[in-house]
Amino acid sequence: WYVCMIKWKKDALDHAKECDPSESCGLLVKIKNKNKYWACKNICTNSIDCFVIDPNDWIEAEDSGDLQAIIHSHTQGSTSPSEADVVGCNTTKLTWYIVNPKTEEWTQLQPQ
């Protein structure tokens, strides 16, 4: 199914695999009616357990198109959202995707 995977999902998964064991983070940006994965730098000091998107990456992505979602990886265990993920999703009012680079599982989280 990897061959048929949506390009932005493949790009996000590839980024997660590159960053493993640290959490990857990025943005889904709509540019000219196409969704594109925007890989961002994780500036969290404890990048194995959390992520903080580099503000410069966020600004660059936002200047390039419309933000659709935040994507990050969980490298340890399941893709179930943490309490911090739920709070972050509700605060940003964006869809969040969580991917595991080892199992290639995805979870989608919607803001409440």
C-alpha cells in the first residue's frame, strides 16, 4: 500500500523515519490546491518525548499557503494522542496527525 500512499503522508512518514528516535514535526500546507508536507525542525530540548515546531519553519509554511494540519511522530509505543496533543490540537484549532515511524500507524485528532 506504500506505493499508493498519498504523497504528503509518505513524505511525513519518511521524515518521521529520518528523525527517529526523536519526534518529527511538520505542517500540512495547502499550496495551489495541493496538500504538501512541510518538514519542520523540532526545537524541543527533550525531542524523544515531545516536539516544538521551529517558529521560523511555521512562518515560512504559513507564508507559502494555508495551514491544514500539524503532523508529528510518536516513536515510543502507540499513536494515541497524549494529553499535551489534545490540548495542542484544541488550542491551534487545526487537525493533528500522529504517525509511528516503526509501525506506520496513523491517528487523526480533530479540535473540540
